[in-house]
Amino acid sequence: LKIFGMISFFLPVRKGSKRIKNKNTKKIGKYKFGLLEIKIKQFSKLRNRLKNIRKFSNCEFIISTDCKTTIKYCNQFKWIRIHNRTPNLSGDHSLQKLIEQVPKIVKKNMILWTHVTSPLFKAENYIDFINFYLNQKKKFNSQSAFTCETINKFVMNEKNEFISHNEKKIKWPRTQDLKKMYLINSAAFIATKEVYIKNSNRLCKKPMKYECKNYIGFDIDDNDNFLYFSNLIKKNFFKLS
């Protein structure tokens, strides 16, 4: 577990949103700063748990943002380092540019990239994810991992062609015989800094797949997702831990 102390937790938070106005900081339930506040409180719980494990105190938590509301809220936490994103790293198609800059931003040898839009991915889930990575990396000779859900469904592309199976062999196979596909939910990515530098990517060529159970990888991407999560809070089905 010594390597835990070498992790940079990286959280990008852009201002604005096309589908949900100010999605990352919009009030939700009792949380005035919305998804941002929830994730920072989860980070705080994670940080406190890591403190109780040898070498964990060296982890760093970075918020990369161009949002004044985010900066104002996060400034109260001295353990958070704020990276001020420039306009060229904040546009609609700037993700790749940010990925390429991350090795220059973080100080540790391992990078865990996560999002505020994954509120069901909590402190214990981050620890399980990291343990999965540390315990399996030698076995699979891999330097990265990502969170996902498996899909065992009939899937068709825009040309009405099945990508879940070869319909020339069997038109409607049993669902358990379909190709196993993986939906990247973006709850978390982990990789060495070397992977970012070498591949200009958050993942190596053969990343490990961490399958999320019980909907913990739920991603708030549109208004329906936001309303669904709002109802979870309203009905007291959501707990920070």
C-alpha cells in the first residue's frame, strides 16, 4: 500500500453546461453547491480514511477549473490544490488538451481522474478501485484501469447492424452468448504518469476493467439523470457514506 501515497486525485470542473445550466454547482437537495459539494465531501471522507493508513498522507487532491463558484467553494479547504484552467483547456473540445497537460499539473506518480457527476461513487468505492488496480496490475501487466458496466444486450448501430453479435451465424442468440461489451461510465480512471506522457491518454493500450455493481457508476449526463438523483436525495435514498 506504500504506492497509495503517490496518488494525485484529479477532478476537472468546468463552468457552465450545455444540457443542464451550471450542472456541476447547481443546488441539489440540501447541497447548495450541488454535485461539487457532494464530491468534495466524499473527498474529505476519503482523505480522512487514507490518513489512517500508512503512507496515505502524501496523496494530493486537485481541482482543475475555470469556474469562479467552484474556486470560491474550494478555497475554504486548505488540502485542495486549485489548478486554474485557461480558456484553451476549457472549451467543448478541450478534453484531449487537458489530458496532455495533466502530467505537468500533478505532483505524484499515479493519477486518479474522477468527476463530480458520479455522486454514487463514494470514498469506499475509490479505495476498492485503487486496491483492484494495485492487486491486479502485475497479473495483467497493465498500468491503468477504468470503471465500467458490462452490457449483455442486443446492440445495434445507426446502420441497423448488430454489434452485439454476428447475426449471419445466429439471428437471435441467447443474451448470455452475446459479446461482452463494456460501457465506460467515467466514474474513475487510474494510470501512471508515464501512461499519460507516453500515450497522451488516461489509459494504456491494455487497461483493466473495474465493473461497477449496484449502480455506483451512475453518471449525471442530462436533465433526466439530474432529476432522478434529486429525487434520491429528496427521498433520503442518498447518503454521503
